[in-house]
Amino acid sequence: MANTHFFGPDTFASPEQYLPMPFRFERLDGNRVLLTNSSGEYAILSRPIFDDFVSGRLPAGSGECLELKSRSFLMHGADPATLRAVASQWRTKKAFLESGPKLHIFVPTLRCNQGCGYCQVSRAEAKTAGVDMPFEKARSAIDLMLSAPASSMTMEFQGGEPLLAFDLVRRMVETAAERSSLAGKTLSYVICTNLTLLTEQHIDFFRKFNVCISTSLDGPSDLHDRNRPFSGASSHAVVVENIRRCHDDLGPGSVSALMTATRNSLGRAEEIIDEYVRHGLTSIFLRELNPYGFASKSGKAIGYSTDDFVAFYKQSLRYVLDLNRSGVRMIEAYAAILLRKILTPFGVGFVDLQSPTGEGFGVVLYNYDGDVYASDEARMLAEMGDKTFRLGSVSDSWISIMTGPTMQSLAAAGVAESLPGCSDCAFVPYCGADPIRHYRTQGDIVGHRPTSTFCHKQKEIFRTLFDLLDAADEETMSILLGWLNLRRSCVSSPS
Ligand code: SF4
């Protein structure tokens, strides 16, 4: 046969011997092993295949070998293209670092008109003086935010109850909108409100500035009213009526909500989720009690173990999936955040689950008194008398805030990939360091993962999600993939 210009197939065949790429692993059960790598790819192998893989015995052309190669768990010989692809995926996952914090939280007032036992911000009574942000400080805070490098930012109003200081909130948004356009920056707005004070004026303002509304709904009226007491009336009746008004006037999807689980919520997952469906909400964020503010004191009355919460979470997730299978659209927002981290190459701006930590790197908080903190949790701690994570004041420069000693200690303890316990954990590509929580719960900014309740919860939820992905039929997979476009507002946290 005449010479051709093509090499034979043997030239392109992979050599028999492959090189495993760096990976971490976790035994899901007696027969399945989860492998992950730094770029966030995962594979679930049976134990015999895993043993063959790590011993270099996988046949070169086998399906498993090709699958692992496509996910960068192995390569044949020195392969710069594979290394470049892995580096590019890793850069994409960490892209949130490139322009600094995008979430800027403002506390216009610490006053609140509700008396929730689990309040994590140590709110002040509605008539308390001296806990509103003076406008001069608000203006300095806006200038400080706009001096940050990010070109698009979210301005989020927390409290207390920000609608108790509505004139200030409106002035701040108007000022920020004007200044941001001069600075060439794009702003979006979120208000975290208990929605008990809503007026037509507020609705007009939300419409004008396209403000996302994040609220709390803890379930049916007996549960919500018990958790979120409100003098003289049922807070549940007011909130569901105002959710309806927002949906009517601003459109479906204008309100996102979360529920905080207390001991009274356990065992009532289905009723709570049904309540969300009844009021036209299409996502629910299941939040456990936080170890800050009043919640840290009311633990005996309303608290529970991490295992109790995880059982509640699993029951809720199962029910949300069943609802979707029956044609009712409902998203569990925490699962959606984790799935986006597991199934897409992109990072997610959720402070607790970032590495390097989102505290200071993803979010900055401007308190009513002009102090600047590394996160919402940092100011919660400050209200408890501990200002360890104060970054400075609104009169400081951006550079001094971001390079000061507090940010340096957060940076040192905030890279999960380098922390004891996390560094060899298979879930670390999707998890976070959360140094402030570990400082609060364990008295150590680095933390001790074997006894960390954060770590325990994370591991249980990750295992649940990987089991779900491993067993998912086509319908379940299509439901989970449909959750990946969760909007940022869905993960904001009203106090
Ligand atoms: S906190 Fe726990 S689950 Fe998360 S990466 Fe660290 S060891 Fe793993």
C-alpha cells in the first residue's frame, strides 16, 4: 500500500501506564469511594475499581480510565494540556478573589419591632436611641464601598429591621445609585426585612430600584408566631399578607424567604415546606440556629444537636424533591448553593463556604456606629462585646481596611485547603474555612475539625448530596440541574 501522510492508530494510543493526578477521597460506604480534585471534579468509584486505579492497574482503554482522564484524575505521560485545563478550572473556581468583596452589608439600625428568641444580632427595642446610622457615616460608608475595586456590587440592608429606618435606607440607595454611576460601577440592592411594616411607599421604592426582598417565614402560624413574637398581633398573618402584596405588585419571585429551625420545627418539615408553597414561594433556605446573639443564650429552650438538624434537613430535602416530582417547583437553597459548587466550574458568593474565607474577601459590613467588620457574624460578635474582627471605621481608606492585622489573621486561618482536617478532606473543594465561627465556637480561629459542629453538619450534607447524585435517575438529575441558577437574593439572611 502506498505511503500516506497519516500515522497509524498506535501513534495516538495512550501508553498503558498512567499517572494519577492529585486527588482526595472519602469512603461513602463499604463499597463506594468519592474522589475529588482541586478543580472541583468528582467521581464515585466502586471499591475494586478504586483499588485498581490507585494501584495503576486500570486498563488503558477501559471506560473508567477514560472517565477519570476526562475529569483530570489521571494523565498519560507529561501532558501540559491537561495541566493547563486543571489550572484554568481552578482559577475559575477562585475567581471571586479577583476584584475583592462584592457583597457590602449595611446596618442602618439595630432597632427591631420583633422579639425573636433566636435573634443573632442582639437587636435593640424599636424605640431605642443611638442605634441608627447617622447619615454622615452612611455617606462615608458608601464612599468606602465605591472605593473598592469590584465593578459590580450588592448593597444589602440588614438590621435590626431596616424598614424602621426607611428614610435613611432610601437616602442611602439614592446616594449610592448616583455615586455609583459616576464611578462606573453597577449596584444591586437587597433588603432583609421581617416584612411586618410594609407600606405602598416601600413597594414603590423597591420597584424603582429593583430591590430584592429577603424575609423570614418559619412555617405555619403557630410555629412562626412562637419563634417570631410580635406585640399585639400574629406576625405570621402580617408577613404572609405582605408576601402576597409583594407578589401582586412586584411580581412572583420578588420575595425570597428562609426559615430558622428551632426545636419546635423538628419533625414538621413537610408542614413548613407546604406553607411556602401555599404562599407562592419557590425556594426555601433551611437555616440552623447560629451561635451568636440571643440565640446563644436560648439554646436550652429552643436548641438541638447537629444530628437533629441534619435529620430535619434530610427529611426536608426529600420532601422538596418529592414536590418537584409531582410538578410543584420548589428549591432548597442551601443544596442549590452546594450543587452549584459541585456541578459547575463556578464559585458561589456564599460567605460560609468560601476558601479563602468570604469574611473580608467576599463581604464587608458597615455597622450603624460607623465600624467596619469582616462579615455579618463579625458584627454579631461585636454586639456580644467582642470586636476581634473589626476591620476599621468608615473614615479609614479601603487599602488600610483590607491590609490591616485583622484581615491578615483571617487570611492566615481562612484557606481551608491548608487547615488541619480540611487539607485532606474530599469535600474541601466545595467547603469553606469559616474562621469566625470556629473562633466563636472553639475559641480558635483555625478550629479543630473533628469536634467542629460546622464540619460535622457539612460532612453529613455533602454525603447526602453525593448519595443523591450517585443514585439520581434522569428526572431527579433534571430537577437538581434546574436549581443551579439560584439568584443571589435567595441566600441573603434576615436576622
Ligand atoms: S470543614 Fe469539614 S467538611 Fe468542610 S472541608 Fe473541612 S474537614 Fe471537610
